[in-house]
Amino acid sequence: MKKSDYRLLSIVTILLLIVIWQVVTFFEWIPVLYLPSPVAVFQQFYNVATVGYMDATLWQHISASLSRIGLALLFAIFVGIPIGVAMGVNDLVHATLDPIIEFYRPIPPLAYLPLIVIWFGIGEFSKVLLIFLAIFAPIVLSTATGVRRVDIVKVRVAQSLGATRWQIIWHVIIPNSLPEIITGIRIGLGTGWSTLVAAELIAATQGLGSMIQSASQFLMTDLVIAGIVVIALIAYFLEMVLRRLQKTLAPWQGKNY
């Protein structure tokens, strides 16, 4: 099958699921309170986009969420990649930092959310920090793994040509680790989106997570589903951007030369 055929199959699958959803709600096999129809969800989406909810339009909620996760992602990249490179090239740094990162990495963000609130309050810093911690570990570990997988022959060749340690890191190790680094960013971004709702529970007045949380308290299931769909679409778009970036920066990935 061609790529276009697979893409068409994906579209047909999504449309089929929507049709099944519409049929189930039309015959009320599931109560509307638990599963509103696609039309009701779209109407609620339109209302929030035009009129707003919680004194903010949908675009303001999206902007608030994107600013938080974008800031957390930037900090995680600028801090996590250098630490990951250091862990990959230096066994002492790896032995020092790896236990700390591996200790907190499996802990769900909701578990240390109360601690962050106690330490840093309920301001924007706490929200960004919670998302940062979710993104940070995958970036560091993927970068360290990518550095350790660099072909030692390439390093030896650079050394034989007189390259310094920093030149080897910058021109050999980092370029050859790009596939793993970007994969870590992709994983971290996905984890960050899943943490977004938890982060926006901290006294947030704007954001997709706070919008969904508020709607759930008033049993506005259609708005909850609309918010979930928006989060999924944005996450999918960002994933496609990162995949394209990965192919552009590391076109050799998956190929044998």
C-alpha cells in the first residue's frame, strides 16, 4: 500500500468511530450525561470558542496552556540536554545524577504536586515546575543513551585528526545523538501534556486543564470531551512537527550507508 492509502485508511477509521459514536448517542444506548453526541460536543466547542467559558475564550485557554508547557519544554531542553551529554561522556556524572533522576522519574506528578504547592505556593512557577519535572527526565535519559551509542570509531577518527574534547562533543557526539535527543523531547512533551491538567489544578483561572476540571464539576460532559479533543489535536500537531524536525536534522536515522 502507498502512504496515501494508509493516510486514507486512518481518516476512514476516525470517521467510522465518529459515526459509531453518533449512532450510540442517537439511540441513547448510553445516557447523554455520560456520552453526549458529536454534534453536542461541536456545539459546545463553538460556544466556548466564540462566547468563552470561565471568563476566557477557548483561544485564551489554549494560549495559557501552550505558554506553560512551552516554557517548561524550553527549560527542560536547555537544562536537560547538557546534563544528558555530561552523563553520557562522563561516568562520574552519570553515577551521581542517574539515581536521582531514576528515583523521581516513575513517580506520578500528582504525587509530588502537594509538595510543590507547599514549597513554592500556587503561582505560575509551581505549574511550570510540575510540567518541567515531567519533561526533564525523558530528555536527560534519552540524550545520555544517544551519547553512549555514538560509534566509537567516529570519536577515534576525530581524535586522530586533532579535535579537542569540546570539538568532539559538539561536532561528533551531539549530531550523532540527535535522533535519541529528539525522541526524548517527543516523549517528554507527551508526558508534559498529560501533566498539564494536574498542573492547572493549582488555582488556575485559564488553561485547558482548568477548563476541563471546572466543566467536570458542573457535569458538562460535552465541554470535557471538547477540551480533551483540543488537547489531543494540539499534542498530535506538535508530535508531527517534531517528527518532521527529526527527519530534517537526522535524515540518516534508520538508514545504512
